Amino acid sequence: MGIRKYAMLGALALATVSSFCIPAQAEDVTITVWSLDRDIQPAPNLIADYNKLNTGIKVEYRQIQFDDVVSEAMRAFSTGQAPDIIAVDNPEHALFASRNAFLDLTDMIAKSEVVKTANYFPGPLASTMWDGKNYGIPKATNTIALYYNKDMFKAKGLDPEKPPQTWTELVDAARKLTDPAANVYGLTFSAKANEEGTFQFLPWAQMAGASYENINAEGAVKALDTWKTILEEKLASPDTLTRSQWDSTGTFNSGNAAMAISGPWELDRMVAEAKFDWGVTLLPVPEQGAERSSAMGDFNWAIFANTDHPEEAFKVLEYFVSQDNRMFKDFGQLPARLDIAIPETGEPKKDAALKVFVEQLKYAKPRGPHPEWPKISKAIQDAIQASLTGQMTSQEALDQAAAKIKAVLD
């Protein structure tokens, strides 16, 4: 995206500012916003810019901690102390919406000249939905794909321009690339017993025709068996079971793994640290022509149902949406929208990787949506651990998970 296009986007943002305004009152309406964002991230910066517009709405910001979002926000809602607007992790959105804690925005969005649902990737948009209604607006998004070390591919006789496209090709490449003498594993990923493990495994199950609602389907068993093969043959480090995505991908960055399943949050670290040629490709599929899927992360905006100022709060969200073209340029986050191109950074490998991640986002699916997602996810995590540690077969572990999930769904 060139300078001219940015100028056009900037002009559009300015032209639409009037749509966020309401007639000035004797005293500004105050809208409170809670988010995890630090000073270099979107929320506090967008709020500061909005307040400079003097629209008759004053926005106040409070940074909250990740582990406290659900408990503190629900407690605040139940006591009438909730903020007007909050940013929540997308798998937690359904919990609030299902309990009528979030305002139904369906009609407001339908009438909005700024928020257009057709502009969003399907996955992020789906995460804001509950019972056929829209209870939020995607804030930003991310996903996962396959990083690979082109220098190691060349050294092992593999074509660096033809990375693995199927699970079989991935395992075969990992076998050729694993080099114990050089302390190099073929692949690194996270199978940790927390949400990161589910985040990485669920797309594999989905690509094979399963879902959280039938997690013991044949395709999901094949997916977990593939992971088991990778661990049993030591194509990935044993601590794959305990390491985070960030830590596991550090193995790749340091040259101790030839491939890594991770997200765009790694790109700046890759550019700064990697001393080798690398690329990114879409997640391998079970077989050629199979359905694609990928994980989907990041947060959504929502308005609490007991706000005293629903119209003003929505005006603020409209302003945030109007600034989505800044999401990557200013804050390094991927916008959740199809209609916003990612500008080139001047780093060829990073720019090529970003194109892959944007393509992968077309297939990204939300976790759920379901109000009891943490329980569903825990059942999947337990199955992954039971299988990969040899306590159960993949079928037995996923059968057990399916029974736990059924009890939640019923």
C-alpha cells in the first residue's frame, strides 16, 4: 500500500469523524473502556486521538490484566460497575453474550455507515456472534502458519521453494531435517496443557473434518496420531508438551529446529534474530485438496448491556473501526478486515510472510463460540497430554474428551 493510498484512507477517516459526533452538551458524556492494551498498543492511543476531536463524548481508559478479565468484568457487570466498552479475548465473547452481559449490536451495525460486516474475515466476525445476533466488533486478529528454514532445506536436499503442503510431507521433511548430532529438531510447536495447546491442535482436527463437537472423529484421531508420531520419533523436542508457543518458536529462531508452527507475532523477532534464510507457508493439510483451517486469536470490542450511554458507546466503537487501517501500520497488529491491505515494511521476508498469514486468515475459525469454552478446551488439552505421554491411545483420549464435551453441551 503506497503513500497515496494512506492519504486517501486518512482523508476517509477525517471525513467520517462527523458521524461519530453528537451535539455538544453542557457536560461531556463519559464513556469508560477496559482493555489489556499497553501504551504502545491500540486502545490508549485511539482513545487519546478520539478525545482530541471534542465530540461531546469523553473516553476514559483503564488497563486490566489478562487473567482478571472474565472474573473482574463479570463481577463489575453484576454489581452495576461495568465499563461501557471492553476488549475481550475472542473465545470468551460467547460467555458474556450468552449471559446477556453484552449489548446486542445487530440493529446498530445494520444502520452504521462505518461498521460493515461484509468487510471482516469470517472467523473473527463469527466470534462476535451468539444466537444469530451480533454482540461485538472484531478488534484485531492473528493466526498460525508454518515457518521453515530454507538454508536447512537446501542442506538436506529439500527444495526451499517447495515447503510441506500435506501432513505426510511435513512428517517426511521433519525426518530428513532432524539432526541430533547438531541439536536440530525437524519441527517445533506447542502442545502445552493450556489454551495454546488447543489453539495449535484444533485446526488440525478441523482440517480433517472434526470439530470440538465431534472431537473423537476419525480425522481428529489421525491428527493426534500424527502429533504422536512426531513426538515418539523425536522429530520435535520432548518439552513440546510444556513449552509455550513463544518459547517453542525460539528454538526455531535460534537454529535448533528446522520448522515451526507459530504466528505473525514472531515476525519482528525473526527479522531481528534469525541468522538464516526463512519463509512461511500455509498450514499443511491432511491430503491435497482437503479443507483448510487455522487458529484465530486476538480480541473483540463489546459494549456492556447495562451501559447508560449505548449510542455514545457505539459512536466510540465506530471511531475505533474507522482507524483499523492503523492497526498494522501503527501497532503491528493484523486488522480483522478483508478490505484493508497490509502495507509493505521494507523487509522482503517479513512482507512475504505477511501475505501468507493474511491468506491463512481466510480459513481461520474461532474456538467455539461457546459460553463454556474453557471446559471444552480443557477436555481437548487433557486428551492431547494423555495421548502424547502414552497414557492412552489417541482414540481413547479423544473418546474421553468427547464424553466430557458432550456433558458440557448437554
